[in-house]
Amino acid sequence: MAAHFDLLIRNGTCVLPWGLEATDVGVRDGWIVALGVAAEATAEQVIDARGLHVLPGLIDPHVHLRDPGDKAVESIPTGTRAAVLGGLAAVFDMPNTAPSITDVDKLAWKQEYAAREAWCDMGLYVGGTKQNIPELARLELGRGVCGIKIFAGSSTGDLLVEDDEHLERVMRSGRRRIAYHSEDEYRLQDRKHMFHRGDAHRRHMEWRDAECAFLGTRRLMALARATGRPAHILHVSTAEELDYLKGFRDIATCEVLVNHLTQVAPDCYDRLEGFGVMNPPIRGPEVQEACWRAINDGTVDTVGSDHAPHSREKKLLPWPDCPAGLTGVQTIVPVMLNHVNAGRLPLTRLVDLLCAGPARVYGMVGKGRLAAGYDADFTLVDMKKQRRIEESWIVSPCGWTPFAGMDITGWPVATIIRGRTVMREDEVLGTPRGRLVKFIG
């Protein structure tokens, strides 16, 4: 008797853990149950992926959906809708909201809200503060919690743990990997007087200079080594950090952003002005080259968008009044596919950075691979499709992207989550049915 499936994906080139392979995928009850399906097999739904690459559902492990906060800028419903339109099956959302997610009650609210309103699956960070250190060991085990986020340098929001005493106490509370915004707050404040309202936007990278980031990472690595607490350094933005972190692979993983791989200073500030301001800053071509070397020698574990929207009105303010943060959740996949087509990394490495990497770093259960027994999450991409990124395509309420006008080769054409097609050819289908991602406790 021929096998019967809920979903069959036929004729695609699959990106499997061991490489590219032309094969069919069978799905039942939201799980991948077969690779290499017999021709006589039947299914409730068949997708002909001829000419397409079938990737495991891609993951953006670093987004700020601003919820709770200002829904006129972003929210979980709009941000996850943007995610699935951009080819993402899951996102991990940061805690520096208004109010911040720092206790059991606020986490419970967000867990319920995300499970009800999200279009894609979600992981949730909990914010560490000087006040909630005793709670962190319990909070990190909450449903859907991917990890603790620590701001060792100030950025958007009211979360800041800048001194070694409290950072060490955080590291001794709990055991899962902590994700860090690594800039040295003391250096930031010492240098602040050197800059003035109305200065050129490029001065942002002078204030938050390479030593600010490198000093923060050196301090964190010393504490991580002393305490044995695993660390994940977010948005690494200097060549010095990338070289230094190679000596801490037993205790630390790291991320680079699509922004640092794609934009370069000073052009980005001259062209984008406030719409190029982010923390850590976009830097010069030598840093971009170092990031690509680290991508291709295996130093980097994950790539994220650091999607951090602000209103257009606020981004038009003079520096430094314009808030730091760029949009990116809807554009990370097309931009990275364009990098693949430009020969900067293989498609298998992109899948490692946006699937297997987040799974390794955060201990995801059932996601990150196209293999039997895993969630039936897929991103179908047309590697030959050419398209220009236009702001009319952006669904985040803020309505802008720093990549507007960029010509892309390679585009996501379908997003499938647990066997259900949620996006096909720019159309979002059905109703929000995202779930909280499971993590190893």
C-alpha cells in the first residue's frame, strides 16, 4: 500500500545536513517523516518545488518586535507577519520593551500573547537586570525562553548591567548560555563629551569605537572563563573581537549581523543618515572584510538582523537624538541569498548560520535541520529570482528599510511551518498559529 502524507514537497533541491540533494520530503502531523518518497505515494497537499531549493525553516535569532510598546512602530502580529513574508519560520524576540520582560508576570503575559498572535514560531529572551538576578535561574527555564539577554553597554531601553560585580552575579545565577550586548559602558560615558548634537551621523562610529566593543568583550570573556558560564556575543562588529573570540570557543559563541556584512561606513551614514545609525555601529570596509573571513572560517555561529524599528520621524532627528536601530526581519533572507549568489558564502553555510547555528547556541528542540523527526519547517527559495527591495513591500508599521532600492538575486517564495504553508508568493495565508519554540532546559 502506498504511503500517504499530509504534505509532499516534490522535485526540489533540498539543503540537507550533509549537503544538497534532489529529493522529495514527506510530512505527517507537522513532522518530517520521510526523505526520498516513492513515486506512488499520495498526500493531501503536494507542492511542486521544481527549480526551487528547499531549506529547513530559517530562523532570525535576534529581533526587537517592540511588544509591549508602540504598535505604531512594530508589534508581535506585524513583526511575525514580516518574518514569514521574508521567509522566516521562527524569530527570537528581545526583552527591552516597554515595560521590559524581566519577571514572571511579564513573561507569562508575553508567552500567552505570542502563542495567540504570532504568525511564526517564537523564542523569547528574558532581560537581566541588577535587581532580578535571584530570579534568573528560574526565568531562563520558562516556556519558550531561549536565554537571558544582558546589556553590558547601554542601548535602546532601560536594561543595563555594566559593572563586573553584577555581571559576575548574573553569570552565577543559572546555567544556560547568556546573550550579551557587548560594549563598555564606562568608555561610552567617558567619551560622550567629545560629541555634540547636530554632528554628522558618521560620528556615531567614532563615539562607539572599536575599542569600546573590544574592551566590553574582553571583560565578558574574563568573567565567563572565571565562572564557567557559556556566553554568546551578539552583533560582533570588530576584527579584534573576531580574532580574540577564537581563543574562547570552549565557553563562547558569537553572532554577526546582516547589516555589518552588507553596509559599509562612511557611505552608509552619508547615504542613510539616521537610517544607518545602530548599536554597535556599522564600520569601515576592513571590518566588513573581517566579518566575511569569520563567516567562512567558522568563527561565526549565527547571523541575525537585529531588527529594531523606530518611527520615521524619530530617525529623521539630528544625531545623536535619532535612536539607534534598523529594520531587518523581512529582508535578512533575501539579502543573505544575494550574498550566496555573489559567491560570498555557500548556501549550505547560510543554512548553518540561520538554522543549525541557532539550534546549537540556544539548545532548540526539533528545529534547525531538514531531517526525519524534525518539525516540518521549510523555506522555499528561488535562487534565480531577481527583485528589488522596495519599501512598499515592508509590512512593519514604521514602513522603512535601510536596504530600499537594493537589487537582489535569490528570493524566498514560500514559508512552511509545521507542515502548514503560511506564505506563498508574497501572500500570507490562514490565521496566526505560531507557537513558542522548545528549548533544552
